[in-house]
Amino acid sequence: MQNPFGKKFYNGAPKAEGRFFPVAHLSEIQWKGQKAEQTGRLDPITFLTAIRDGVVIR
């Protein structure tokens, strides 16, 4: 996010404060109905489908 004065913020604080944290990760990817270790390149719609069908850990 950038304020009107051009200063950038990340998670509501300047980047130097390092307030970055993961919000979730996939513990399992489902590809074509089966568990997959990797998928290769995916277009945006297929990527979202793989996430939807996978197991997301929050």
C-alpha cells in the first residue's frame, strides 16, 4: 500500500519493520483428481482450481 506522500507500507508498517508473515500454505495439491507432488506451469484458472481442490493449512 502506498500513502498519498509516496511512502510504501506492508501490513500497515514500513518495509524496514519486517512485518511479513505467511498466511497459509498447501499441504496437498490435487491435480486431475489425484494427489500431485508438482503440477508444472498452470494458467490462472487452473491454478485457482488446484488450490481449491488442495488442502490449505492456515
